[in-house]
Amino acid sequence: MPLQFIGIDPDTGKNGSPTAWVDQETADIVIQGYTADDATRTQCVQTPAPGHAPGIPEHETVIRIPARLIPVLREACDVAERAQL
């Protein structure tokens, strides 16, 4: 799974940084973000997606992406869309 680096949180230091990549084989967007705290996870469980069971499945997680990473995510979406795999 070769990843294409797209960008990193512009306000980051040298350790632990929200980051975006695009998988070059599948065009999936791969995100590194902050682990959501218990309050955020609870809110997600209490606000389920329509038509889906409440809760967070064992194979999924909730991450928090800072708003300042939005330009990087837009670029990641553009790269993934252009790949047209």
C-alpha cells in the first residue's frame, strides 16, 4: 500500500501531527488525527447516523481533525478523485 503524502497540520510541532495521505492503489484517504476523548465518543454514539445501529464498531474509531487541516483534506480529496481507480 504505497501512500502519497499530502500534508500535515500547519501548526504542528515535531511530534504528533494530524496528517493526510492518499493510498496510491485504492485512492483511499488515510488520516492521522487526535484520538477523540470520551465526551466526543459519547456524543457520536448518542448521535447515530440515520439507518445505522448506534455505537462504534470494534474495527472503527473516532478521530478529531483540527479545522486548520481542512485545506489539506481538500487536496487529499482532489488527489483521490483524480486517481479514478
